Amino acid sequence: MKTKNFFSELNRCFIIAEVGVNHNGDISLAKKLIDVAKECGADAVKFQTYKAEKLASTHTPKVAYQKESTQQSESHFEMLKKLELSYKNHYVLKNYCEKKDISFLSTPYDVESAMFLDKDLDIQIFKTASADIVDFSLHEYISKSKKPSIISVGMASLGEIEETLKIYDKNQNADLILLHCVSNYPCSNESLNMNVMNSLKHAFQFPVGFSDHSLGNEAAILSIAFGSKVIEKHLTLDKTLSGPDHKASSSPEEFFSFAGSVRKAEIMLGGFLKKCHKEELDMAKVSRKSPVLNKDLLPGDILNICDIELRRPADGIKPNMTKHLVGRAARKHIKKGSLLSFFDFE
């Protein structure tokens, strides 16, 4: 299915500051995170939209990183409930994002949440979590919305991704991007496997991006070389705050460095045309060589290839033009060290 794709047409990488649940249920903290995201150069700030009762059962266990960064007595369900963002606060934060001129995004974790984001908040871009690659009801709704959709594919096999993409194909929505992701917080360097980005591009013919759960900026920079159109990274004001994602998130200083590295990498990547850049021209004039005589020639002497040397600077004819002079007779006395010239030979 070949249709217009919002992400393919981006003229630079779309950087998402993933706040997620790092607001800790505090609307003032959420606003501060929006401010920092804007100051750090993010294009969008992303939250999470869910109802704890619809997302998890009360007996759901915590994963390892959640156990390390939250209260031991608090269950998985209680953790989610405490971090749940009310619909009212969604409006507050979306309006605040508009005031700050930064895009508001939020990941829905169920169809009801997706409907709220779509119909009530009128978000312009959907973003789904890696864990929900298998939630076909959610993807059915999002695909029918016809809105651009960012799909994270952490934990997923190529077969699972293909099965989900069939839903979008059925509903004639090809406005998608696939985000390579390793679903651990933080993930190890050994698990990053950035070459998968090429596999995703070739297997599914959609643009790709990167949901960065690694430490440092190197993986994000690498992703630019693989054609990332979207990169997201977690942001916190303080890594020591209580909550599941703070510890593995970027501080404001780290996020500023990350965003700057992405922009620098884009500049470095450049285009596909091999050319001599303006800043190279002066260097070429000096460091390239011109053909010169290594002995005197008298009028009528025949120029041989052994009479020619290449020396700096490059202010004579090009070296590959000497083949048109070899075998010709000198019109006059030409001194050793002289630049070769077509005017000096018969």
C-alpha cells in the first residue's frame, strides 16, 4: 500500500521527551517537565493515558526495575493507580503544551483511552507502547482513526509485527513508523542490536525510529545513521525521585546533551551527493598538484612522460591532461619547474 506518510516527509528527526509517569501524579511537576523538554530542544512531550483497572489485575507482579525504584509494599496495581493521569489533567497539560509551542502526545493503553485522545483531545499523532503490539483491539481503533501512528516494537518478533501491520493495511492506514526498542530500563549495550533498524525497513517498507532506553547518547546518534525519523527518550527532573522510571531516565542536562547530539549527527550525516565542499576549495588549491617540467626544453624538443613531475600547488592544468601534451614539440625555450601549458607546445 503506497500512500503519503507523515514521518517519511519530516525534514529532520522528531524528538520526543518521554515523560510517561515521571510526573508522579503532580500536575505542577508535569508542567515543569514540559518546560524542560521545550528548553532542551524536544519537538514533543509524551505522557501515558490509562485506567489502572483496565490495564492490570490486582495480582500483577512488578518487574525487576520497578521493584528497585518503588516502595516494596506497593503492588503493581497500586503503583499504576497512583501514577494515573486524570482526563481533566490531560486537558490542562495539552493546553500548557500549546502555550509552550511543543506537541502533546500520550500513549493510550486501551481502546477507551484511545477514543478519549482521539475524539476529546484531538491529538494529531498516536503512539503505542511495545507491550501493546499484541493488543489488536487497540490497533484496530487507532488504524481506523487514519491518524499518523508511532508503533514501538520492543519484545516483538517480526511475525508479531507483521500480524499487527495487517490490521493497518486492512483499514488502509499506511501513515506509520516503527520504533526499534529494547524493553528494559535501562537496556544493556549488548542488547541494543541497532542493525535491526535496517531489518525493519527492509521487511516492512515503513520509516523507522528509535525508542531509546539506553544510557548515554551513542545509540541515538547511531540511529540517525540508520535513518531515524523519530527518537524518544525518557526525561525526569530528578533521578532520585520515587517512581518506576526516574532512575533510568535522562536528567535535564543529559536530555539537552542527547537532543544536541541528535541534531549534530543529522548535520554530519548530510546528503548522498559526493562533492567538494566550499571549505575544501582552498585546501584543494594548495594541497593538490600540477604538472611541471623537471628539465629545460628547447624549441622543437619533444615532451616525454619522464619530463613531467607533479608538484604543489594546483594552479596549472589537471594531471590527467598531460596525456594530450606528451609527444608534442616545444614552441619555445621552457625552463625547468615551469607549469605545463597547451600554449607552449605545437
